[in-house]
Amino acid sequence: MNQKELKELIEFLIEKDIAEFELERGDVKVRIKRGAEAPASTDARYFGVHSASPAAPEAASTPTSVPSNAAPTVPQEPPAPEPEEPLHTVRSPIVGTFYEAPSPGAPPFVKVGDLVEVGQVLCIVEAMKLMNEIESDVAGEVVKKLVANGQPIEYGQELFAIRQRK
């Protein structure tokens, strides 16, 4: 959430006289709470803003006023995604580091769009200096790779989405 969006949100909440609002988008969390004694022309200094984003605290210290010609902006929901066929998710059986290829500079085991068979190696997860091959448990097409090469991964983390062959 950038400063402009935050300012518009604060102005909208003031205009609609909303006392408390909380928004969580990804790793950014914004909580705005106004005291009952604050007048309608309250500026942003009266709001508490907490965020994991470095841009939001700067926005909270910038005073704002509500222009009389400002149209209220309502946060819009993203359009509902089209119904997709269910995809099989391959998850990590261990905690470790994800590698898409057998060695640096080698081509990846699989790429998006590749057809895979049951038992085919998809990637390697390194755990405690041991290289663990992760195999496909279904036959189908690799639709998504959900982690980056060299990324630390957790137990049960989604690694690949595969459209199963019927």
C-alpha cells in the first residue's frame, strides 16, 4: 500500500465517520482507529498505523485534510477468478533449501509446461547437507512452480502445481 492509497483510505474513513478499520494485504497490515473526540477535519496524526511495510509509517506522519471536492474511493475487491480445474499440489516433505537443478548451471529438472510421470524427479531439497530428490506423485502437466531456486522452504510448503492427466 503506497502513500496515495493510504491517504485516500484515511480520507474515506473520515468522510464516512468510521471509527476503526483494519486491512491486511500480503505482509502489510494497516489498522486505523480514531478517538470519539476527534473532529471531522482530523488529520492523519490521530490515526495509529501499523505495517510491515516501510512506506506506511512515513505516510502516517504526513498530515492530511479532506478536500471538499474529493470523491470517496472505496477499496475494490479483485474480480473473482474464473473457476479452474483443481490442480494437484506437490508439497515439500522436509525443511530445507529448494533447488530446481541437479547442479549449478545445469538445466532444471522440470519447467512450467513440461509433462511429468509418477516418480519423475521434480527438484532437490537440501537438508543437513543431504540432497533429497522430490518426485512427482501424479502424472500430468506442470502448471506452476511456486518457489524460487535456492529459496529456504518449510515442511508442507507447496512447490509445484500439476494438472493431472485423466
